[in-house]
Amino acid sequence: MHLNPYGEDAVNLAADLANRRPADPEELADRCRAAGLTLEHPVTPRDLDRTLAALEAWEKVVDASDENERAELVNRMLAEAAAYPRLTDHADTGWHLHYRDDRKPLGSVLFSLFSVGTALHLAGRGMHRLRRCDVTECTTIFADTSRTGRRRYCSQRCANRDAVRRHRARSAA
């Protein structure tokens, strides 16, 4: 039974926005829509500022040195985004749970989504399943949604690059 509609999608959206920050409110709106969010209000510069602040807090979670620090940082985000879950049928998309008030502006909505989604992702899949690519010169963030939970690279390209590097190092030795 799958009870986590926020985890994977919310964490992937956070990673996408963190890896390539939106330049303006229009880009933020376009990328949120592309990720499947229904935007009921115009996106403002204030929403962009709040989103960028949420991403700064979220990246600290990604870069946490251990599980306890990661949990503490997520808990801080959850406390700031605190709202009780509620059933909603906004935009006639069907009844579903929201972990926030429907009247919140997009920046606050994204903060809530990133907080709850990250908590659900880490609790459901494992505290280690949010990270940066193992290739030293790549700083891309990704959520490990693999079956085994052993993903180390953001893409197949980086995995291949690292394999070639290791092969050449062995051959040189």
C-alpha cells in the first residue's frame, strides 16, 4: 500500500530547483506546473524569495554529516512549516491530503512540500537516500528512489565518467 504522495515527487522537485535555481517568478511557476503542481494564485517575487530560502534550508539537510543532524534539520523545517493535514478537493483534482492551508502563497506551499516530502522520503526509504553525486566535480543533488538504495551518481553519465576514471587509475598503477 502506497501512502506517500508527497515524498518522491516533492523531493525530486526540491532537487530540481536546488540544482538549477529559478531565475524569476515565471520560471518558478513553469517548473512547478511541469512537476504537476496546480497553481491557484499568481507567483510573485516574494514567492521566489521564500522558495530560495526553503532551498537553502533544504540543502543543509542534503549536506548533513549524519542521520541525527539530518533529522534535526528536517524537524526544524517541519516546525517552521507546521500545519495540520487536511483533506482538500481544490481545483477539482479529487480528494487528497495537504499538509498546509490551501490559502498559502506558493513559496510557503513549497516550503511545506519540501519539509514533509523530505521527512516522508527519508523515513520511508532510509535516511541515506538524499545526497550529492559521488563524482567530485559534480554537485548535483538527487533523491535515491532505487530499489536497492545504493545509488551513488546523479546520472548514468556521471557513473560512466567515474568508472572510466577508476579504470584508468587501475591501468596506470
